[in-house]
Amino acid sequence: MPGQPPRGRFPSNTALAVGNKIDYLLIESYNRYTFKKIQVFIAKRFGFEILQAGEHADLNFDAYEAGAKAIPFERLWSGKGSVFTRFELRTTAPLRASDGCA
């Protein structure tokens, strides 16, 4: 839904750096290794190149078979990076002081 960013908390073990003026997409697809559904944020400029949009844009989610080379995707949201300032990211694994991270 263009214009309205998704709300909520998003698990992450990675750093997140975004540009306020960069266009981003929220994509639903399948993980090519686990074959599970995933949702990922990606810069619009590179997103369709990475997803091979020309080849995979019309693939049906319901028809996807694990291990298939062509992986379907769907655009769930698009917007500017400035909306990410409202997100709260949480780690998927606890940080420990002994790791030098806390």
C-alpha cells in the first residue's frame, strides 16, 4: 500500500542504515534456502534487479514449489526512507556484555 508504512517491531541482527530520500520497497517472497515466506525491505532502485522482476513479476505465490529456480514476489509497500525513523528494531539473539556489544 503506497504511502502508508508498515507498523510494528521487526526482528534484525543486522545494522540498518537508510537514506531519508531513498525509495524503499517491502517485498514478500520466499527464502531460496529455507523455502519459507519472508518479508524484506529493499531499496527500490536495486530491488527489481535483485528480484529479476521482469522474469518473476507474474509468478503465482500459490503455485510456488520449494526449490524452484523462479521465486515469486509481491510488493507490499513502497515509500521514502524517512518513515524508518518510526521503527523499533530488536535483535533476534540477546546481546551480552562479554561479546563487547552491550
